[in-house]
Amino acid sequence: MNAQVLHGWLPSLTTALGCAVGCWLAVSQAQQSQQQRVEQLTDEVGSLRRALEARAHAAGAGLMVGASSTVVSGQGRLSGEELEAMALRVATLLKESGEAVVGGREPDAPAPAVPELSSEQRESATRVGTMVDRVVSSGRMTAQDVLEIRRELAHLRGRPEADALRKKLVVAINQDRLIPAPDADGLP
């Protein structure tokens, strides 16, 4: 092996090793952080369970570990304030860990109503739907097919029907059920 060949692949090898070490460090750090988070949550649940057991024993109810508070007589039940404090603590822990908190976000605004299709749009949607079904069933899409589908989809601009037909094409391509023409200028 001569020096010129060595100089050609040595920087690439060094870069690849650097990337591999960087990825390994990132994954290792993420796993360590996740393990610490699980341990913290386990400790929190354990302390809540011990507090509940201590309260039940003090009340003489003899609460079993893992038993729901509805099984225990009224003496061992948590008050509304205690339940609220526990829920707030769990929500805070979840927020800190980056997990989604159920009910912790604003409700979604209602989707705006989509106006009905005009007769021209309905006809166009039918034609383009037929074209899309034809190219998907044949497994091939020519440049001419792309142009025809684009022309018909222009009548459905901004409509969910157009998005659904495009999605159908993309899914078929991703699943290798449809091969677009190499000379086509993009997808419809």
C-alpha cells in the first residue's frame, strides 16, 4: 500500500471512528440519564407507598401493598388535598422528564369547516382518483401520468381530498408498490 492511498482513506477512517465514538457517548449518556430518571420515579413511588402504608397502619386498617384505596375502609383514604398534591408532583416529574402530561395542554381548537366540493371539483376528484388507482395498480407512473395528475389536482388545491390522493401515491412508492418514472419532474 503506498502513501497516497493511505492518505486517501485515513481521514475517512478517522472521521468514521469519531462519529462512532460520538454516537456511542450520546447513547450511553441518554441511557444513564434514563436510568437515573427511572430510579428517581421508583423512589418517589416507593415513598408514596410507604406513606400510604404508614397512614393505614396508624389508622388500624392494615392496607396491603398495591391495594387500591377503595378496598380500604374510609379511615385509610387520602384526602382531596393529598390526592391533588400527589397529582401535582407526578405532573411535575413528568414535565421535567419531557414526557407528555395528559390534560396538561390547552384543548385543540375545532378544525375549520371545509366547504363542500363544487361539481367541477367533484368531477376532477373522481378523474384523479381513477388515475391514482390506475398507476398504483399497474405499479408504474410515467412522466405523462404525473402531469395529468398534477393538472387535475390543481382543481383541488388546498383540499383534504388532494392530500389523501398524494398520500396514497407516496405510501405506494414507499412500500415499493409504485415506481415513478425517472424522467418525471418530481411527484404530483
